[in-house]
Amino acid sequence: MNLPMLQVALDNLSIADAFQTTRLIHEAVDIIEVGTILCLAEGMKAVKIMKAAYPEKIVLADVKAADAGQIIAKMAFNAHADWITVIGSADLPTAESALQEAKNYANKDVQIELTGAWSFEQAEGWRRAGIKQVVYHRSRDAQAAGVNWGQSDLDKIKRLSDMGFKVTVTGGLVLKDLDLFEAIPIYVFIAGRSIRDAKDPKAAALQFKRRLAELWG
Ligand code: 5RP
């Protein structure tokens, strides 16, 4: 199995605050996510500034587009995002139009963000539309309400992987959670608060990388 990549989620309220994390950890991660919160707080300027600061990293704009897929994709790709997210509950044409926009540039991609309700029937539609990536997400609010990772999550993640999707996993992940997913080919793990809020964010990111290598290497 390939080694999963590590993505840091920057759900900060300002670009300056986000840089407090990235200046410490950028070398330890593969992907920098301009989180939904930062996208809303600072707009696509945050994406542009992050990609300019770290051109060697994949920069994801977590816009969670729910409609107007082509327009939102264009805004993010013009700000030099490499990847963007479309929310799973969006109509299929939203995902299709975002993906169509991605094809106007080199190396851009669209991920379907699986937060809240979605179905495998929809997943078949995304696959037929040419979507390659999905993000399996235990939402921040579900986590706060006490929802834990369970067998049904693992089964769904495995099924998505068996369908041929590159699967990202996220949602309040802490280091010990990685063990749960060991038997599954995961493309990316995203950690936000467990890196950003750590006493030593660089050490926290490196611990994630080390554990990924131990489990998938
Ligand atoms: C919130 C998100 C977060 O970026 C993602 O869940 C990672 O953050 P954390 O590890 O803090 O939960 O998409 O909508």
C-alpha cells in the first residue's frame, strides 16, 4: 500500500494566525489546506498567499462548494489552489462543472467532501462523472456532540476505496486514530487541531508522519 500523505488543516480566523502554524510545520506536511473557516474569513487571498509561500506543496482550498461549482472552482484555481472541495450534498452538476473547470488547468483536482448525508448511489454518480477523490469527514460538530469513529466508518471508507476513489480521512483525528485505518489504502490524512493546537506543532506533525510510515510503509 502507498504511504498516505499528511495534510494540515488551517482553520484559522486570519492568514497571520495560519502562518504561526505553517512556518513551524511546512516541511513536515505534504498538503496545506486553507480551511473552510480561513476561506470564509480571508477569502481566496488566503489561498494565493499560501501557495506563493509554499509553491512546492499541494494547496487545497476547502471551499465545500454547494452550488455554482464552475464559478467557485475558477475563483480558487485562479488563486492557485491545486485542489478544491465540493460538498457531497451538492447536485451532481455542481461537481461536474467544478471538475470541468479543473480540466482547464494543469494538475488541478476536485474532491467530494463527505460530511453529513450522502449515499453510495451518489458515489456511483461521482465516479461516472470522473471524480477521483473523496474526503470522508467526521464533522467537527458531530465530533463535539460525541460521535466516535466506528466499524461503519471503516466499512464505508473501504467500500469507497474498493470503488476506486482515492480516499482522504479527516475529522478531529488524533495520532492514535491512525491505527484504526491500517488495513485500508488511505490517500491522505488531514489533521487540523491536533497539529495547530499542539504545544509543539512541528513535533506533532512529525509524529503523524512517523506513524504513517510505521503503519503503511
Ligand atoms: C472542518 C474541516 C477541517 O479542516 C478538518 O476536519 C480537519 O480539522 P480537525 O482535525 O481540526 O478536525 O474540514 O470543516
